[in-house]
Amino acid sequence: MEKKRILIIASFAKSLIWFRGDFIKHLIQNGYHVFTAAPEYTDADLKALKLIGAVPIEFNLQRTGLNPFKDLKSISELKSIIKDNKIDLVFPYTVKPVIYGSMAANGCKVPVISLITGLGYTFTGLSFKAKTLQRINELLYKLSIRKNKVIVFQNTDDHQLFLDRNVISKQQKVAFVSGSGVNLNQFTFSEKNVTEHVSFLLVARLIEEKGIKLYLGAAKILKSKYPKAEFHLIGSTGTTPSAISKDEINELHEQGVIVFHGRQSRIEEHLHKRDVFVLPSYYREGLPRTTLEACACGNPIITTDSVGCREAVREGINGFLIEPRNLEALINRMEYFITHPEKIKEMGINSRIYAEERFDVNIINNDLLQIIKSVI
């Protein structure tokens, strides 16, 4: 019997390896022929995908903003890819691939399983632009995904929002997975040693919505009170309206308040060296990959009691949840670990247990495989 052909659509080529590489391998090992569609592959991206057995195909996609002419071209290109490669199932993730991939597939009468990985800036921002984009995206979601065979969510909050906003109906078939999962063989457990040099780490895009300014503010206050504590930051600065100033970050680095590492590829090495992972995000997350990786490596977690983020914490067991945008609460929880360093080891062990129980990539990929089998 000929192998079923699955097309995975992404807006960022590298994410196909970073976040979906294990999933692609799992599909291929289970007898599927996997194609990937994304804009602007690098030679390294193409090599990595071909190495695991996928067939990468490039298409044009404007990752940000709305341009009707370019967006219609993206849909047309995706239709051609689906037809030319005789695709049996389309699997898009992130906003634009879900919307345009669903439109293209529905136009070709090919079944779609769409993965909602978080609703991001347009459902978080309070500016006029953000609210306008939110209304447009709601309409586009309504037009595109209602015919999809299954809509997969990473948290129940996003599902409820789609119901409340009438984006989908209660009759729509949905499923839930715990994020993209984490490879427990790559992100291995490292038991924390209790010292007075308690170190914190935040890994994220350097935008306000990720809570970067809150983290920097907490670091300033705690560093003056506990000079031996360390506050590490990993991420790249950007040009979006809410991007944190590189000058501000560099100044704090030069003052010794924080240790700024810039963009890094082997995050697991940094997680092993640091004690506590912090993500004070108020961005509308799906389920942040970084918190799952931190759990797997045995770091206690401090994050917000908000959409997506709260999924990574068992309160008081492997970390703490704080109110979004609450600097005082963040300082209090970070200070708790400085004054109770013995809790780092205990909560870190609990983080690893939680990762093994819920976030193992093999569990997530098997769940997705069963959903796919139910459709084709």
C-alpha cells in the first residue's frame, strides 16, 4: 500500500527541526511520507530535513503584517504544493500557516488537522493595532478552520476563547496536547547542588510581553540585596514595537546586574548550569517550550498564572505561579529561592518527574499520531 502523504506547514523553517523534528521522525517511522512547507529555508535547514527523511518545499509567506495580495499568493502556492504532491493530509501550525494552509487544503478538498500553538501578540496587546489585528484574525480563523477535521490546542484557555468568540462551534472536533513536548534524551536531568550563589535564567524573545522588563527590574533590586546571586538572560533583540532596547540590556550587563548571553543554540547546557528558570510572560502562550525544557533539566520554575504558562507548574511542588505584570510577586518568589536554596534541589527533582509524566515528546507525538490515524 502506498504511503500516506502528510504536509506540515510552518512559518519559520528552523522550527521544523527545533520544535517538530522528533514529530517528523515519528511520522516517517510509522510509515508516512512527510513533506514540509516553509519560507526561506537555509542550506542547513534543507540538509537537516532531508537527513531525517522529509521532503522540504519552499513557498512565499510574509511572516508578519497583512498584505492581501501576498497572502493570496501564499494560498495559491500552497494549493499547488498540495495538488502537485498528492497530499493526503495537511498539518499546519502557528497563525498564518493554520489560516492559509487550511484555506488551501479546504479548497483542494484535502483534510486538515490544525495545531493552535498560542495566540500571541494579537490576542495579548492592548494597542489599537493589536485589537484591529485580533478582529481580523478572528474573522480569518472563522473562515478557515471550521471545516478542519480536528483542531488541536495546547491549553484549554485557547479552546474556550475560540468558543466564546464564536470562532469554532461546540460541535467542532478538538483535541489537546501538552505543547510540542521535550526530548528527554537531549534535555537530561541534572540534580542541583545547593550553594549561596543561586542563579536564575530567563530564555525568551526579548520583548516586553515575555516579561523581560519585569525580570530586569527584579534583578536590579535583588542584586543590590544579594550580591552573590546571578541573573542570566538568553535571547535576541528585535525590531518589533515592544522589543527591549539592546543598549539597556548591555548597560545592565556591563554593570554586573545581569549576565547577557545573547542568542544561544544549546539551551540545555545553560539550564544545567543555572538553578531556577524564570518566565514572567504575559504573552498569550500556547505552552512555552522553554519551560518544558527547564522542567526536563531539573530546574524549578517561576512563571505567570496565565494562559499556557500555568501548565508547566504544579504550585509549590516544582515551582511557583505569580500574577502577570506583578514585579513585587516576582521578586518575592525569586527571593524565596535565594533564602531557601535547599528547595531548589527538591523542586528540581519534581520538575523532572513532571516532565516525564506529561511533557515527554514521545507521549505528545504518539497523541498526535493517533489523531492523524483517526482522520486518514
